[in-house]
Amino acid sequence: MKKPLRIGAYIRVSTDRQVQVFEGSLETQKYRMQEFVKNKNKENKKWGQIVEIYPEEGFSAGTSKRPQYQRMMADMRSGHINLILVSDISRLSRSVHDFSVLLKQ
């Protein structure tokens, strides 16, 4: 039987305005991912569980030099997590090069 996924949920806002807007706030992103995982587990028992949340505030996705992003990647390399979940790909990266590096790892 396949082991449940150990999920790292990466949430990011780059501006103070995004923090205050309900639609893109860190809490809304977190809630959406928790609901997504809950629904996946209804479809497929023990699909996975969010074991770590990586909240990033005030950093652009134009670079990978973000503290929580770096912590998440270290956790991926160490095996602490084996799936990265984001509410939107733009939360993770806006650089094709950085995204390619992430996929390779």
C-alpha cells in the first residue's frame, strides 16, 4: 500500500495590500489547501496530510531567495515533505528558471 503524501503548503503574499485582501490572504490560501487535502482524502483514504506550512510575507516570487521557500526546499531534499502544494503557481515562482530548478529537485 502506498504511503500517504507528506505535504508542504507554501503560502505567499508580496505586499501589505495582499495581506489585507480576503481573496489572496495567507489565511485564505491556507484554508483552500486544507480543504483541497480534505477532499482528496475523502476520495482516496490516507491520500496525504499537510505536515508543514511555509508562510512567506513581503517577498516577490521573482527570486528563490526567500527564507520560507529555502526552508521548504531543504525539507523536500531531506524527505520531511514529498509534495509541495500551492494555491496558485504564481505563489511559488514567477521565474521559469527557478521553477525549472525546483522541478529538477
